[in-house]
Amino acid sequence: MNSIITVTGNLTREPELKFGDNGLARVRFGLASTRRVKERETTSYYDVIAFGKTAENVHASLAKGAAAIISGRLEEGCCCNH
């Protein structure tokens, strides 16, 4: 099932920029989002992939620990090799 979600969190690792054979940029990084309810905290971890100009902008402007708001399609259990 594909869903559009928005997640607020912090990068858990440096964005890794690569270019495909077709020249399309791809960046991968981790995002941790912590939810607080009363005195309990729950942290969710996401592997994020962005393409094209967005990938280049992420690589140029974000680093490990940076706060980010990510909006995109959620693919659970994806072993994406794009």
C-alpha cells in the first residue's frame, strides 16, 4: 500500500548522493521521529530516498542531526535499488 505521509524529525546519518547511469541524482539518508505522549516517548526510524534536484538540494543543505520535514510516499518493506 502506498500512502503520502509527512514526518518531522532529525537526520540519523549523512545524506549519501549518487548518480545513476542516466545521470539522475539520488540521495539516501535516515530520519528519526520522536513522538511524545504524556511521559512516554516512541521513536520511529525511516530510510528516505529522494531524486533529481531535490536529492541535490538535500545533499547540499542537510547533514546528520539536522531537523527536517519530509513529505512523500511511504513504501513499507521496500528493498529499493533505484
